[in-house]
Amino acid sequence: MSKKIYLKVKPRSSQSKVEKVSDNIFHVWVKAAPEKGRANKEVVQVLADYFGVSKTNVHILKGETTRMKLVEIG
């Protein structure tokens, strides 16, 4: 079973964390800068830890280059 969620990513934060706003909307803070895909890699890692899945089960569907993303988990 897969789940699609919307993210608002906040790069260059002092800590990495996930905050649930509603059923399918989350805010994600990451330490990495949005350069050369570093922030996206950290987003995938943070979400994998949060949902208890492998990084290979987290896919960015839309928003590779923006702060608003659509992600599939599972």
C-alpha cells in the first residue's frame, strides 16, 4: 500500500525533523542546502526514518527543484 503526501521543505535548518500538518500534508526541515540534490537526499532519508521504511520506498514524484513536493511512500 502506498501513500502520497505533500511536503513543504525548509532547507538549511538547524535540525532535521518532520511535522504532520494534516492527513497528507507535512513540513520537513533538513540541514542540507538545496544544492546538487543534497536537500532532496536528506528529505528522502528523514521521511524513511519517520515512516519506518527503506529509502528505496520513498519517491519524489513532483517538485525536485522546489520546496513544495509530492512524495510517494511505500
